[in-house]
Amino acid sequence: MAGRKRVLIVSRNLPPLRGGMERLNAHMAEELSKQFDVDVIGPAGSAVLARAGLFVHASPSARLLPFLMWATWKSLVIARARRPVWVIGGSGLVAPIVRLAAAASGAFSAVYLHGLDIVVAHPVYQALWLPAIRGMRLCFSNSRSTTALAVARRVPAASIETVFPGVDVRSVPPTGVFRERHRLGSAKLMVSVGRLTRRKGLDRFVEHCLPTIVAREPDAILVVIGDDAPDALAAGPAGLRDLLIQSIERLGLGDRVRFLGAVPEDDLLDAYASCDVHVFPVRAVPGDIEGFGMVAVEAAAQGLPTVAFAVGGVEDAVAEGRSGHLITPDDDVAFAEAVVTRLREGRAPLAASAVQFAAAFAWDRFGAQVASGLGRHGDA
């Protein structure tokens, strides 16, 4: 559109890849396209995001290293040709690319930090990527915890703005299709949503909480939505799903767990609407961190309460007594007790307050805060 300023966004974390970071970056591009012409350097398949004011340049390769090499070249080409006022990275992973493209075009540089991209322990990352983050004109942070981590690693506090991720506040009533499709009947349902990494804590939950829960609520079923994440910055050993299955079989709980893998967005919303409690047993893992916990807010938007350990940015994503319960880290007994309480009382006591809590995280509000941050720190 004539007369509008341009922004360049660089991120591998975009649809068709799935996850909270991917949804956030897609919405950031969409929200900024209401005010700017936006070029996006994204992964293979991301051209589906293109629309008026949003121009997507998709990588020819789905693999990480080829993407980073291609994105470096493509960002320089686009930045020099289009002269954006801002170059924004969707995570710390692309920080060096953002700095190069901004320097080549005279643009301001910004990055959205998710937590792990600050603390990942790899020495090469710490030596090369973290200085690029420190040199940004503006760093958006997804939680107060991530902001504190960034300051602790010498990212200038004056350059950081905490902007919580957004959520689709559209309420979806349960249709019955989710339970019918997966043969769940009238069982009491716990749901875990997210990539299967050590940080998510599902392995510990299965070992230390699930046997107690099932002993007290024999008809309870755990529904697991998500797959292994071999390309994540700190995914841990591949095959965590297989290790979980082995633990479940050893404990004799095979009929109490359903692994659904990744599911389409509509099915995920139906799952949130159909289950009784969202379990989020995130752990504090050295070199890894849960920066926010977007799934907890997404669950709240559908009236589904969350039981979570109070780790990292999860304390910003769950409101005690309103959208769920925050449990002292590693207190498995208290965690199991809270889940049992929610299964017995159902979602109704917290449903309305959970939806109200989630409403403060609407995507249009997120977009306005990002745009406002760009205006305060540079030319927007």
C-alpha cells in the first residue's frame, strides 16, 4: 500500500510449523500488517500466510541449517531493496541475521525473546548469538521471567519491553466430536499440549503424579497432544514419546493415556473445550526455560483451568484461583492433589474467571503493544 512504512520479519518459527512460537510470530506479522507493509522471511510452506500488506518469502528447504543460510542471503536482499524501518527477529535464533540486515539497510533492529533463546547453553550460541541480542535497538520479552533472564545476561534493561503473547479469545463450545473421534466416552479428561521436551515435565508427571491420580479417579484419562521436537534449541534426546510409552506400560497405565500427536487448530480448540483440566508440569531444566506458557492462556480462553508448576514465565500465564492453580516446583504430591480436585469439581467453578483472565491477552492488544514499542524506540 502506497505511503506505508515497511517492516521486515525474519523467523523460522512460523506456520506450517506448529507451536506457541509459530502462532505468535504469525499473529505478529498479521497485526503489524494493519499498520505497515510487512515482508516475512519464513520457513518452507509459510507462503500460506501471505495477504494484503503481508509479503511472504518462504525458504526452499525445511531443514534448519539451510534455512539459516538462505535467510541470511534473502534478508540482505530484501532489506537493501525494500528499506524497512525495522528488521524484527521472531526469536533469538535469527538475531545475527537481523543485525546484518538492519545494518545493511539502515533499519532499526528488534527481536522477540521467548526465554530459551537467552539461556540455551551451547557455547557457540552464547558466544555469537547473545552479543547480537545485546546489540538490538529493542528486545520484546514474553514474560517478566524472560525479562529478568535477559537483564541477568547483560541485555540492556532500557531496550527491553515485556509484551505477553496473545490468544484467540473466540469461545468454542464442546461439540462431542473430540470425545467420539478418540473414543473417550464420558471419562474425566486431563490434557497435555505441547512439544515433548524434558522441560515440559510430562515424563515426571507420568512417573510421580499419574499413578496417584488414576488410583483416586479410575476413569480419568490423560490426552497428550504434541510430538517430539528434534529441531528445538533444547529438545533433549529424540524419542521422548517412546520413553513415555515405555514408562506408561511399565506402570500398567496403557489404557489411561492417549497420544494424539499434533492436531489441527480446530481439533485443539475442541480438545480444550471437551477436557476437564489442562496439566502443565513444566520443570526448571538447566539451559532450558519455559518463557511464558501460551497453552495455559489458550486453555483458559476456552474455560479450561490449568494446573502448573510455578516455573519461569508460567506465573504470568496462570492466575492462581482464577484460571487454575500454581504449584510449588517439584511438589508432585500437591500437583496430583490439585489435578484430582479439578477432575472431581469439573471445570465449571473456574470457567468464567478463566475466560475473563484470557481476554486480557487478545491478539489485537498484543499487536498494539508491539507497534507501540516500535514507535517508542525508533521510527514507526
